[in-house]
Amino acid sequence: MMTAEEYIRLKPSVLWIHNLDLLEHVLKADPMATAYKTTKEPSWRAHETFVQEMEKVVPIDGFRRIEEGFNKRLTTVDVASEQGSLNVDRYIGGDQLCFDEPVKRYRPKLARTIIFDYGKNYGEQDGNDCLERYHEVYKQVLEAEENGEPCRVVGGEGHQFREIQKEGHHCLKLFVVIKDYTEPIFPAIWACIKTNKAAWALGNVIADFLVGTNEHSNGRAVPFTIGDDIPRDEDVQIIQSVKITR
């Protein structure tokens, strides 16, 4: 994954970024802290909508169950250390790490990636498909967590900007990691993709405060193919996403 600062410096056509870093950057609302240093006026209406949608979020049922389940899958193991309980055998053998120190470790199982598209254009912001997908993804994550299966949740968008097309790319592929494999769900992080209006606003604040496009329309969300952006042997579930194909 890249940080926002790395994206601004390197301008890749495919960006993997953690949502915490993305939100921290775009909420600063600095049009000059962007890849292409926009000279147009940002869409402050979209920014205001984005903030309002973020502030609406209330944790949905099941969040505590995920936290509890995550803690249950942390197991204590003893590792060789310079501190802790003396291990007589290693001490007699002259091992410098002659102590046992208990540490918590996650018990891994087969992992999966759940991906869905959040790209919304202006005419799609009043729909309900994002909310329906949000609950479906949340349900899938609950099932994975309860089965002890590490699960990653990724929001994907293909967004066309003139700047990207001038560099020979169809669109900027954005993969926003909403939840990494061993993280619990933090509802505030999911707020930006919970509704169509929030997702539309997210695309605009990314355009204004990360990409820095000079397009007055802030470009548009388009269908895209994952291809090799996710390893072929990874267990990937694409949830109700008309703009994403494998």
C-alpha cells in the first residue's frame, strides 16, 4: 500500500491506500497537497456532503461481536527472549536468549478479499445500492470473523481524469482498504462508502484533494478490470459490483 504522500510524488495509475490515511489526507481539504496541483475551485459542496455523511455513522449491530471474536483468536505463545521466565535448558546450553516471554499472536487461517465498487457519478447519488452492498459486505465479514478467517475489505473505483488519460491510462484504479486482514471493523472508516451520496462525495474529494484534477466535472467513475492488481490465486469475492470485473 502507498501513503497519500507517496501517491502525490509518484502518480501511479493504480493506487492501493488504507482508508485511514486517505481520509486523514482528504479531510485536510488542501487543493495544493495533490498530485496535479489543481488551479480550479474545489467542489466545496461535495466536501460538505462528505463531512455530513461521515458524521451520520452509528455502529451497526455486530461490531462488538467482531471485536470479541478478534480477541478470542489471539493466542499466547512463549518466544525466546532476553527477559521473562528462565528457560533452564537454554540457560544450561549457553543460549543468550535464555528466557521465555509470552506474546500474543493471531491464529491465521485461509484469507479472503471482499471487494466492491464505490464509484458513483452525480446521477447515481440518490440510489440505495451502496447501502444494500454495505450490509451484504458487513454480513460476509461477520461470517469470516466468526469462522476465524482473516478477511480484507476493499473498495474499488476506476476514475477517469484527463491528466491520467494524457499519461496513456484508461483510468486511475483506486483500491481503498477499508479493513485489513486482522483489523476489527471500525464503523467510522466505513462511513465514506455507506451510502451512494457518501461514495459520490468521496470520489469528488479524492479528485479535489488527492489527485488535484483541473477538470471542472472532477472526472467520472467508469467500469474497470482488476486483472493482476490482485494476485490470481487469492480468494476474491466481488460483491454486487457492476463496475468491476475480475
